[in-house]
Amino acid sequence: MTHPIELTIEEPLPGAYVWQLLETDDKGTHPRVLSKAYDAAESYELALSAGQRALKSAIRDRVQAAPG
């Protein structure tokens, strides 16, 4: 069974961008934080790039841990 993972980018302070990965249940509801940035990035693009790397890593970990 797989659960959707969503990458979000927020700007809690002007010029400070933070990514996070949210995992939802099978219906796409009840999101929980799977992973998030330790430090804010200076631009949306840098936060997006870092978040995409984290997402690829999370997917790779799940594929390797899958039975079969």
C-alpha cells in the first residue's frame, strides 16, 4: 500500500523559504510531516531543489524497503 507524499514550500518570513514533505493516508487526508528543511533557503528555487532531492530520497527508501 502506498501513501501519497506532497512537497510544499512555505515562506514563514520574507525571503526565507522552507520545504516539507507531507504524507497522507490512502484517501489523501490527514497529512503528517514526513520530513522538513533544517534551515530556510534564500530563494523558492533553492528550497524547491532541496525538497525535490528529499522527495527522491524518500521514494528510493520506500522502493528499497518494499517486499518482493
